[in-house]
Amino acid sequence: MVLLSVYAKNLKIKYKSTLFSKATFLVLLSELFAIIFSFIIAYNTGGLWLKTASFYEQPTVDLVGDYILTAKTSNATPIVCSTYLFYRQHLPHYDFCSIIKFREIDYNYDGKNDELTMEINFNLYNYTLDSINLVLPIKYQLKDPCTLKMQSFIIYQYNFQREKVTELIIYASLEFVQSSPISCRPKLSDIYNVPIIENGPESKNYALESILEKYLQRNVTTHLKNVYTVVKTGIQKSFTLKLLVKYPKQQIYYRPGFWQIIKMAWIQYFAIYIILSWLARKIKDYIFHNRLVWYYADSPLNKK
């Protein structure tokens, strides 16, 4: 006849001892070993407390509608083109720009611009260009999971060789630069949502060195990266500046919240605690099985 195991149960044996005994001290020591050493190992191996985290997001970038273009030529007279009232009132005779085109393109129709194209044309007459500076104020916004809204700008500078340049084409991507992680709170962070260029009557507000000094004091800025330029020469008396800037996804670093830190720390701690707790239990089984300490065994087999 074949015998089948149809039911089984474990016998629970209780090991009892007095409060101030070696057995009680051993059990307490083994539990403290598993709890404390799990934390020590998790902490010393690094990564227990999550100090920074990151996410990827394509920002929402829009032009403000203003610009400043300055150029130095072989003549003492500079070229200054701008939409700001200060330039239009005080320096209109330096504005030689004849064509100004801006276009923001959303290729996938998700409500976020993917690319900016710009073209500016101005008369050079018989002069040659020495340098050119371009400043484009923009609105920059992040939405999920960290909300950030700020005003920034696209800035480009180029120094020419002593040659008759007629066209400069720039290809670049806009990069989000951080000096420290941003705060990630449900409330919108708009501490930097103020104009970088103050539209006032003082000339120092529009000086490039003043703008850059104020701008670089920020924790977050935008810079052009992967910049490629094409310089064309010719005999034309006009100069054309073309700019193409892409807005790719950015890796944003932020300071995680309390519960996110606890969630990550708990997983690491518990994984180590399981192993040390199993090891401590094996040691206790060996000690009690071999009666290395005094105890009283309360077994169901001893009961009538």
C-alpha cells in the first residue's frame, strides 16, 4: 500500500529562561546584531540616504520677443540692433538691421517648441566684422515632477578673423545648467521668473558684462552646447546671421523629499537585515540545540 503525506504541522518548542540570564542576553545580543549591523553595512557601502535624484524632461521654451545684437566692425561705429526702448531712443542711428526673422517649431505638436530658427541681416557697407554678440531672452519652464518657471536667455559670441565675412550660420542645442540640485515641491518655483535685462533708462542695465555677472549668480542657467559654426566670405556689402537652436530633453537633478529618501533607504536596509537576521537565527539554533546556555524547553510533547 502506498502512503501519502496528506497533512503536516510543526511542533512549537519554547525556550524559556529568566530575565537576567545568559540565554536572554544571547537573544537580545543577536537581535541587536541584526538591527545595528544592517544599518552600519548599508550606510558604509554608500547610497543609503538619497541626496540627489534626477529625471528627464523636455522643457517648455518660448521667446520673450526681445533681442540685443551688437557688432564691432573695422570702423569705429558699432552696429546695435535691439527691441529695447533704451536702444531705440538713444542709439537708433546704430541700427543697420534690415531683416529680422524668428520661428519657433513644434514638430510633434505636443505644445512644446522643439527648435528655434532666427535670421538677421544688416548692412556692412565696406567694413569688416571683428566680433558679434547676440542675446535672446527666453521663458523656460519645467512641469513634471518638479515645477520650475524662470526667465533665461540664449547668448552667443563670436570673434572673426580679418576677412570679409558675409554670413555666419550657427547650429546648437540649449542645455540646462545647474550649480546645485533644484528643490522639488508641488508649489511652483518662480524665484528666477524675473527679467534678466531690466528695461530701464540706465545704460548699465544693457551692458553685456553687467548682464553676464548678474546671470551667472543664479543656481540654474541655460547655455548653448554642441555649437557648430559655418563662416562664409564674399564681396557682398551685407551680413547675414542664421541661428538654429534645438531644445532636447534635459537631465534635471533635484533634492528628493523625505518619503522618497525613506523608501529607498528602507529597501537597502531590509535587504541586508534579512541576511543578518537569518545568520543570527542559525547561531541561536546551534547554541540552544547544543545546550550551551541554561534554559527550560516548553514542548507540546511533554504535556499530557
